[in-house]
Amino acid sequence: MKKVLLVLMLIFLTGFNAVFADAGWENPKSIRTYIEPNDKKMMMKQAFAKWTQLTNGKIVFKYVTSPDDAQIKVKFVKDASKDMKNLEQAIGVTHATFAVLPSRKVVLNTATIEIADHAPGSTGKLMLKDRIFRVMVHEIGHAIGFLGTHAHSSDRQSIMFPAAVSRNQDVTQNDLNFLAKLYGW
Ligand SMILES: [Zn+2]
């Protein structure tokens, strides 16, 4: 009975992501993560490690060998899809689903990150590595709780700014403060 209810709630919530904007992982110190085999897999792992390092080990990704066991899945696509708009969005996109705990707290249930090799409309032009890395860090930001009304920063120095405006964009103290508030650190 409980299981049926949870499944129903998931279907309901998935269509209303924006309503439940502030949701983190229930166990942020052990988020089961799967990265598809790809020549950028190591770079992706470095991007995950960056968030672990910056949160002083409060967010940890535990790699699993099967996508079926994963909470966060990373897929690589050859070309950016048409629904990837603007920056990130030219190179990456993240979809999240939510679940409701018995305590009625809303938490992240799954997150799927797609990273593209090529920018849209650029006739197959390969992306620069450091730009792809920044998009990876940005997309992981979404996958750990930068969602809904808090999806993007208005600070142009932040990695969570919705466009690539500078090579110096990085995770800012404000970004970390948001996570601290979200997870109650
Ligand atoms: Zn974004």
C-alpha cells in the first residue's frame, strides 16, 4: 500500500517540479551515481569531486556499476538536443524527479544529466574542454538541489549563472550558502 502511494506521488510530482523547488537528497553523503562509459568520464568524475571537496565531504557521490541502481545518471549525447537552450543548455541538461518521505518532506528521487559533445547549430564544432567541465559542474549543481526558483544565480561570477559569460565562473560562497541552507548544515 505504501509503495503504491509513493509511486502515485512520484507521477504527480514529476509534472510539478517548479512547485517543489527546494529539495535535496535524503542521504547526501552517499548519492548513488552512474556515469556512462565515455572519454569524458574522468572529467565528469572530477566535476563531481569538486562539489564533494567544496562542501567538505557533506555531499559524496558513490559510484555504482549499473544505471538501474543509480540516483544520479550521466549520459553523453553526440549533439546538444534542441531543448537545451542558451548556455548550459547548449551543452547540458538535467532532469530531476522528486519523492515524498513519510514525514512529508520532499526530496530528490532521481536526476539525469545529459552532456553533449557538440554545440547546437555549430556544424559539429567540438566544445573546448574547460567549457565542458564548467557545464558539468553547473549540471551537477542542478542535480544536487539548484532547482526551480533557485536553479540559477544572478551573479555572473557564479557557475550557476544561466549563461557562459566568463572563464572564471566558479562555485561561489553564495552557492555554498544555498546548499548549507537546503541541507541544514
Ligand atoms: Zn542551468
